[in-house]
Amino acid sequence: MEQTSKSFDITEKLLKNKTDAFLMAGDSHDSDMYYSTHFFASDSFTYLQTKNTKEILLVSEMERGRAEIESRISDIRTTQDYDYRSKIKARGDPAIAYSDCLAELLQQEGVKRISVPRFFPLFTAQSLKEEGFSVLPIKSPFNEMRTRKDKSEIEKIEYVQNACEHAMRSAVEIISNAIVQDGVLYHRGYALTSELIREAIDHKLLDFGCEAEDTIVACGKRSSNPHWTGEGVLKAKEPIVIDIFPRSKKNRYYADMTRTVLKGEPSDELADMYDAVLTAQNVGLEHIKAGVECREVHNAVCDVFELRGYETIRDDSKVGFIHSTGHGVGLDIHELPGVGDNDNVLEKGNVITVEPGLYYPDIGGIRIEDMVLVTDDGHVNLTKFGKNFVL
């Protein structure tokens, strides 16, 4: 069993909502399930915490041994403890039989009023209601709890960030060493493409036990679409946005970093855009510390852009700076707190990105993204990779 000093007590939320327990059902691809149990399984399992802080993990019989070793939960029960197989035969439907097991477990623990996360399965909720339980969907208490990372979580994120930087270095070195022929970048005699750069990134991440989906390697004018992953040949004198957000295959934590590079001589427009984005990021970083509202960071970034003549999201512009300044990073690539025009207050232990960008369809896109740890008196930048635009 993994040892942790972190408190997972959510009884205050239960009392506030006048419920007896919090119930989650899913698998460990659900970040809250993994966070609250420290157990990884592809098959569905259930977590229950009662108003007496009692925690129970309900798994299939074949997962009992592993759950007892790996999970932080000491009270491990299996569906067969509630005669699941007989219930399947009697009910003729595994989903109904599973709901019956849950009902028996809840009755055993004296639970009648249940809080569940908003994404709780509708069928299970309805089945429990038919058994006489009340079911109240609420904001997950673990989702908010996850925003404050402890030392162990920070170390896991730092490991993935290190892998991310090695992958970025591989990508940038290939582009930097490329030969330009007729405006196209060539590597080892072949035209260099977004796909080839992604392969190099994936290979390096695997060396560190990490993986990434939808890595962005976007070149040219279409890089003005912030989430275009990119395709085809890479060209000289055009911006190449590289956004890597890998996850550790073992501990499930993410990192996130973006760099924009260009091979050759940039246009005056692109050079000015890059300088504006870098300046805006530095100003945003200067505002980060515990106790600061996220809108203060976001507005500082918008101020830089607007003073330099660029449109921003503050004016509902469709070009220029068109997204929020950043987001939390952890077991999800996008989690709380969102660093935008909101009154979220930064707290010690938040891990957030600062990623201003400028996007113009007739020019292209520029984005620079660092990931930082919020501290009482400022922040620690977890991103060490350089910010050279021209290669």
C-alpha cells in the first residue's frame, strides 16, 4: 500500500450537502478515482467515503490482491463479497447486478443519502434511486483538492517535465540541423514533416516511460489555429509551434511546454510577434504568487499585447491573443485553477502554465509556454528549456 500523509477527508463537503457518503464509480482513467485511491485498473471499480471518514474500495475478485498491495485504501471489498455472480443469474444483467451490490454495500454502511460527482453514471444513479437512495450530483471535492500538489506530486511532474524537455530538444535539434532546399526543410535527404518530428518526440518520451497524444507540430499560417496538430512539410522562414504535453505511463501525471521556432530569417511581423509574446509571458510570470487572483495575471498579459497594438480576448477578438493565459496541470492536462478572467485565487502548491500566444491567419501563430509551481512569495519555474526563436 502506498503511504501518504495527505488528508483525503471530505466530510465537510458531505455535511454541507447533508449526505451520508460520497460515491464514485469508474476506472483509473478517471483522474479523481486514481487520485483518491492510488489504484490503477482498466475495469470499473467503486470508491466510497462515508461521513465518518470511512473509505471503502469495491473491486472485482481478481483485483483484490493487487488492490491490497497498491491502493492507499485499507478496506478492500470485492463484488463477490456481495454475491455478484448469483445476482447476475437472478437479474440477467451485469449492470443491474452491480447496482444491487452497491445497494447492499450502502445499506450495510447505513448510507441513505449519497453525493456523487456530476459525471456519475445515470443508469447506476437511477437504479440506486429505485432502491430508495437519494442521489445528489455535486462538484467533485477531489477535483479541487488536486489543485494543491504535495512534494511527491511535484516530483512526479518534474520527472515528466524533464522527459518533455529531452523530447523538445530532440525536435529542435532536428529542425536546427535541417538543410533548406527551395524553402523546404530536409533531414537526412528527406523532406522534414510534422509527422517525422512527432515520431522523434514520441521515441524520446518512451525512453523515459512517458507518452503523449495530439502533440502539436504546426508550421506556417495554419499554426494560427492554436490546437491544429500540424501536418506535412516544414518550411523555412515560417513559425513552427511545438506543444508537447506528455504523461508518465506509471504515475499518470502530466507536464506541458510549448516553444515556437523558425529556421531562417523571420519577417518583421513574426519577429515582433515573438518579442511581444515573450514579453507578455515574462510580465505574467512576475505576477504569480499565492494569494493573487488569476484575472490579475491574465489582465497583465492582455495589457502587454494591447499596448503593443495586438488584439486580445478581452475585446472578444477572433485574432491576436484568443485564449486564457494558462491552466492547472496534474493528473489531467487541463485542471484547476484556470488562469484567465476569473476570481480563482492562486494557492501554494498549484502547478500552472503561463502560455500567451498570438494568432493571425495571414501570418501564423506564436506561443511560448512554461509550467510553474506557485509558492508563497512567487513561483518556481519548472521549465528550463531555452526560448530561442530563430534557429
